Amino acid sequence: MSLITLDLPPLQHGAWIIKPLTESDVSDVLMIENKTHLTPWNETHFRDAIRGKQQTYGIFSGSILLGYAVLSSVAQEAELLLFVIDADYHGKGIGQAFLDALLDYYQTRVTAFFLEVRAGNVPAISLYEKLGFNQVGERAAYYSTPWGREDALIYALDWQFPPV
């Protein structure tokens, strides 16, 4: 398997700009991560992702980070490892615009795009299904939460063999 290095150039989307994250963005990423995730990544995880083989992108309004994504690409597949919009900006179309832009970019570079989501994250599931993702699997009791274990749902977009 070959690792794919994808460098998304900065994209203007209305009032927002999508660009690769840098180490100077980590403190802002951590602020969002710690207020939105039940089991947040730590600073080392993000610094390693930015320096390493993963692709990390942010969506900004001016200098304000509104959300971020961490992806991994191997062979002809991409996986969305993290996709987070700051809770202060939910419901404003930012998540859909951000994911639309990422999918547009990746569609010409990979044949399949995967992600997993907590079964109880209904707003995210609704967005993924609206954008054409199909559930292709499930990991029982995958996520640890304050209320117990929660299943992970695996979703995919297969651009090589789209559903009939």
C-alpha cells in the first residue's frame, strides 16, 4: 500500500477559508477539542498529526478557527479521523460547507472515503447521510462515554462503485 500525501491548497468558501493546519493552530484546536469531545485528543496527538503522514485542515473566519479535520489517506482510500466544528458555530452551515469542500477535493484523488461516528451523534449522522454517505458497518461498544459504551457506525462514500 502506498501512502498518499494530499496538500489541499487554501480554498475560499464564502466568508470562510479552508487551509492546512500548522503547529501555531494547535492551541485553538485544543480549546475546541476539549469543549466538544468526550474523549479529546491531546496536544501530542495533534502535533504528531500535523507533522506526520495525516492531513489536517481548518476552516477559518479571518483568524478565528471554526473547526478542523484530520484525515488519513492510504492507497486509494481516505478516512476522516476527526471532524469538529466549534459548538459556538453549530447550525450555521459551516460543517456542511467544510465537508463539501473536503469531499470535492478528495473525490478526484481517492476512490473511497470512510468515517466513523458515535451512534448517538444524530446531527453528524444526518449531515453524512445528506452528503451521500452509506452505513457500511458497526463497531459494538466502541466508544467510552460517561453513560457507558456506545457503538461506532462506519460510513463510506464509494466513488469507484457508487450505490445503484
